[in-house]
Amino acid sequence: MLTLRNLEKTYANGVRALEGFSLGLAPGEIVAVIGGSGCGKSTLLRLISGLDIPTQGTVELNGEQVTTPHPLINLIFQEPRLFPWLSVANNVGFGLAELEGDDRRQRVEAALEKVGLGKLGGRWPKELSGGQAQRVAIARALITRPEVLLLDEPFSALDAFTRADLQDHLLDIWAETRPTLVLVTHDIDEALVLADRIIVMRPWPGRILEEIRIDLPRKRDRASASFETAKRQLLMSLNVSLQPN
């Protein structure tokens, strides 16, 4: 279980990025965090990942405090951040240093098949489209079988068709091992398609305004009346979050 207790972050320049953020996430749960600029969404992911240390509060995974990058927590950025000097297959297998030979090759091939890139292992990152590169990033993040996967607007740079396709693909891959997902996004539809819960945040300092539970069966029909009802509720909450404090 991932537990965030009263997280606060104030930077050296005096900016209070996050205040009083507390949340418990069950294994396999998908939580989306949404809100305007300055509400601490990316700061939150850095604290969970161990890339940054909170000014106050704790991040705990299965009762263990996280203060440095953790082997069971992986992070996918907005940009794929692939190593240009490594092939697609070697990018995916980068985190499997403990495996050698056939075991490593089979794990990599299986991971590439899962993201629909089974025949592209020998290519270089520069030869991939944006959507293909992000699929490689997803495969690389999931191949180590993390308990927690953090996603920082991973599809925002893609066109609408590719973004929707990768959202559905991500759910298919998630369903196999069900890691806990924490997704930061500005895309309302993306949050509604993916999340069990949506955390709406207020800025300056970043803090929770509202928690919205999405009780819609997957895969979710973006054109359904129930989806539109949930979307209206989320839009109303976001409108409140953007009002002056």
C-alpha cells in the first residue's frame, strides 16, 4: 500500500508547492491528479518517487518510508527519455541488469509484444514515432514489475487518436500485474477513462480540493451518458479549483 502522510514541500526560494497532502492508495488502484498550473502535481510525483524530499510528512510503501529512488516505484515522464545510443530492445531491458542471456531476451521480447512493438526491437529511438517511443517508455517502466507506476502527463505531446489508443493500451498492460498507478494529467477525458479516483487540487500552495470516485466499468464509453455526467462533475470541481483562494 502507498501512503502519503501530510506531505508539504517548500522550495529554497520560499515557494510553497504542496501543503497538507494526505492520501492512501490501495494496491492496483489507479488515481489521477488534476488541477491548474502551480498546484504541485509534478512536485507530488517527485516526492513519491524519492527524487525529492518533503519539507514535512512522509511517503510510505508497504510501511517503509521512501526517501530515495525505490526499486518498486517507476516513473514515466511526458517525454519518453530513451537512451539514443541503445536499441529499442536494450532501452526496454536497461533495468534488468540482474538477468542475462535468454532470460533477459525473453523478458524484453514479451514486454515489446505487450506494447505492440514486437518487431521493432532492433531499431534506434530516432527511428520511432512519438507514440512508438512512448510505448517503449511504458515497456521499460513495467518490465521490472514495479508495485507503483507514476505517470507525469505521459501522452500530452501526442495527437488525440494516438493518445486515446495508448490510454486503452495502458489499461490492457496494467490489467496483467495491476501495479498502483498515479497519473498526473491536464486531460479531463484521460482522467475519466483511466482512474478509479480523481484528486482535484487547488494551487498556491497545492492542496486537495476534492476527491471524486469514478464508479464506471472499464473499458469506459466516452460517449455514454454516465461518462458525460462524471465529466460535468469534474468540470465543476475544476472550475472551483481555479477560482481565487
